[in-house]
Amino acid sequence: MAQDHDHCTANTSAPDAPQTAITVSTVKIPLAANFVRRLRVAVVYNTKDRAPPPPRQSQLAISTTAQTGATNPSSENIVMSMDDRLAELDTMDTIAAYGDSIGALGHDAELVHGDHDIGNEILRRRREAGGAMAFDIAWNTCEGYTGEGREAQVPAILEMVGLPYTLGKVLCMAVTLDKAMTKRILSFHNLPTPKFQEIFDPEEPFDPHLRYPLFVKPCSEGTGMGITRKSLCKTETEARAMVRTLLSKYKNTVIVEEYISGIDVTCGLVGNIGRDGNTNNIHVFPINCVDYESMKKTVPELFVGEDENELFYHRFFKALTLNEWALKCPAPLPDKLTREIRRLTVETFRVCHCLDTSRVDFRIDSEGNPFILEINAIPGMSKDSDLSLSCYAEGWTLVDLHQEVFKAACARYNLLTEWRVKDPNYP
């Protein structure tokens, strides 16, 4: 998964509710307009409480304290020691909210765990139904539990058993989780992204054409995983040390890219591009940007030791509560730059073959040039996700967001006789 910014709510210290404690409403609601029939929807999920235990070597968190003698509680030793393998997974409360939003359209939603046995489970239900498909469509937000191609695993199984599903297809999910492959596609289509190198070996020579400072991060992780203060490297020695750490911890390749000094912004959308390439059925949400200046007041301890001129989103920001996290939405950008970021968001969605929704992360340099960092083909849609916060900024509710994504998918599979995205605004 590409980096997502689902921020903690005040009760995050409480354990996730067990699966049996969450149910989706079964109250029959009149069918929403234009659906061909009442649909049977499998809400396919991966959650923190259902994740398999980590491999033994990753049970002990990495800490740099012994190496650096760091004592500041907000320093990178804390960031690196967080068990971030669960960071991209949903909670059952969020999954139940998906089901309730779909149910409010008049459909029957059922929660189905997206583990390795999901194909057998769907086939078992088909046999029990006398050979008929037990579901009409799956709402898929599965991040996958293990493997570099984990976001593509459940979509591949759903295709094997013939069940339609929301969001991107198998290739889209595999490619967008891999930052290096995504950047190659962006470069091929002349879309701006920082120059980079994919590193396979800790002693592999760096491309001499890359300009310092460099930014070092895992190639196939999301939700800020592996990104710390030490990701910004001003020398080869610093970059080499970070490469070794990430190769060892995450067991996949590492991205070394030219660091873009500037601000973090993100832009999301709902809808789909027409078969003829038209973008008339897309709604682009307001751009939001991280407000570091406000957070210096709410969480000043987080900025101790930070370079005030080089602030960037790292793993520790993920742990902030909504009361501590700050953003500006719409971002206070010039109209021309706003239009360009919207255009790049739609074009990235297009060339990566995303479907139904996505969110694109950017850095804007000091001259006002936007650079695409990555695209999230499974953007968080919990109540405090970046995409959700953007939709609130123009009056959408969380239910609106869920339902428009669902309708976009249903329209692709002819489960709607007619559909127009809510408030289409692109181009």
C-alpha cells in the first residue's frame, strides 16, 4: 500500500474489538435508485486483530538507541521501534462502517475475512447455494498480510472464483504497491517524480547522477512504514546506513530518490475514466497539505531535533491523534498550481489503471513545481483518513464517500442502470 495517513483517535490504546462483537445492520432498507436489484455484497477485509503473528526475527523491534544514545522520546529510536507491520490494516469498526454504508443503499452486506482461504469460502457458499454465486460483488479494501504483492492477492483470488470487486485490478494493485515500478510508469508517461534508484544489495553503488540530499524508504511498504528522520540523508554514509537498516528489516528492495525540499500535499478522487478516455464522471476532492506550523504548537516535543527547514511526513506523525494532527484543506495554493495537481492526480490514476478511487501524494518544491511521490490505490476510508478529511472539506459525509466508491464499481459491472458521480467536477 502506498503511504496513507489514517490518524489515531483518542481510544487507540484500547484493543481492537473481537470479530464477533461487530455486526452489520440487517434492517431492510428500500433499494436506492438505479440499482438493477438488491445486491449481496461481501465486505472483504484484513484487520489488525486477524493478522498472523510476525516472523520471529521481526518480533524484536529495531531500535537505534544503543547506537545513538538518543534519549528524546520523540526521536527516531521511538519511530523505528514501533511495530508498523499492522499500520496499514483496518479495524473492525471501520469494516463495519463500510458494511453499514452499503446497507444504507438497500443491499445485503456480509463481512468475509480476506485470508488465504477466502477462495474456498466463496466456493463453499456457492455449493451450498446449489451452484449459484453467493455474492454479486465484493467490497475489497484488503491490504494483504504478507508478501511484496500482498495487495494483489485477494483481487487475484476473487477473479479466479469469478466474483466482481471494487477498486483496482490485480496488475494495478501489484504495481502501485511497488514504488519503483510506479515511478517507472510515471517517468514513461512524462509525469514528474523525483529521480531515483532501486537498491537490491546493501553494497550496491549509488547512481552518481543522483543529487544529495537523498531520501531513503522501503520500496513495497505503505503508511509511512520505514520512514524516519534518518530517511533524509545528506551524505553517502548516512544513505548507506539507512539502506542497510531497511533491507534488513523489510526484506524487500529500497528506494533512494532525490529529496524534494518543500511541502507535503495529497489529492484524492472518486469515479472512473470512461472507455473513450473521458473524465466527465470523476470528482476530485480538495487538495490538503500538512500543517507543520500548527503541529509545532500542539505537539512541540515532536519537533525537538528536527531541521526546521526540512520537515517531512514520517512514521511518528502516524501516531498522532486527530486533536494533534493538523492540515489545511483546501490547501492555500495558487489556482494554476491547484489545477496542475488535480490534473496530475487524474493522470496518475489513469496510467496506473486505478479504479473507483485513489489518492496521490506530492511534494511541492520552493519554485512551485509538484512531484508525484506515489499513488495509493487502496486509500484509507476510515473516519480520520486523509481522503475522508478531504471529502469533509466540501460537505461530503463518510457515508457519501463509501457509497460513491461502491456505485463507481457497480457501474463498471452493469449493476447500475445509470450512474453519475456525486458533484462531478473534472475537468
